[in-house]
Amino acid sequence: MPEHAESGSLAIEPDEYCFVCGPENPSGLQARFTAGNGQAQGTFHPRSEHQGFAGISHGGILASLLDEAMVYAAVTLGRWVTTAELTVRYCRPARTGEPITISAEVTRHQRRLVECRAELRSDAGEVVAYATGKLMQDRELRPEERRDRVERVAESVGENGDPAGQGHWVEKEACG
């Protein structure tokens, strides 16, 4: 990626070849997300090629999904972001062949930094993993990027901005 000469920050550009959500990447996860109002949601169906151990989704795949959801939530604020820090807590195995629901929200927004949290839930509603992240803001979205990345999916976010219709977020004790 090119650097901005004046700031030293990375110039973030849209990429249809993203490993997690890129529709043009045949080796990628091709996860789909909706986002709006500082929140994002998605679903993913892990297949056998996503396993780390027989029938269990690889933790790196799960971390990638959490990270991507936080990026989608943060981008709805109008600027591209890159992850600076990601902390993941795994609660229980995510079985291949069973869908995973992904939710994320912005928890704090400062001038250059956005803090988010995200979670993965099994089809039965159990928390599989959750994460917190710090994302650095970059350039503003161009009007066409805002339309493509934010406005066209904002109406899919749940009632009262609750992205997954869960009405709550997992606390650390939930994995206990």
C-alpha cells in the first residue's frame, strides 16, 4: 500500500481481493457483512478446509472474522481504518459445518483511534469467541465508497442499531 508522504499513514483503498470478505478471492472466506451506525453483523459457514483440528474451525480464521467485523463497524464512521491491536478470547469450539453469527460495534471514537468489540455466536446462540480492538483511522471515504460500503447496508442493521438482534454483548465472565 502506498504511504501518505505528509503523515506517514497507510493509504487504504478498497480491495475486492480481501481474504475475509473479498468476492474476487477464490481462496478467501468470502464472508458477507452488513454495517451502519458504528455496528456490523455477518454470518459465516465454516467448511472443512477452515479447520485447525478435526471438525473444529481454526482460531486464526475466527480471529480474522472478528477483526473484519470491527473494521466494517468502524468504517461506518466515514474513514478507512487499519487494525493496530486485536485481543481475542476463545470460549468454545466453533464446529465446521455450523453457521457462525458475527457482531461488532464501536465502543469509543477518538480523533485518530476507534475502539471496537466483536463476538461470534454459534447457531445455538452460544458465544464462541469475542474480541476487542483498536483501529487507526486513515483518509475519509470518498462519496462512492460511502455509498457502496456504508449507505447501501445501513438499513440492514437491526432495530435500535442492534446488529445481530442479540440485545446484549458478552462479558468476560460468559466464557468462564
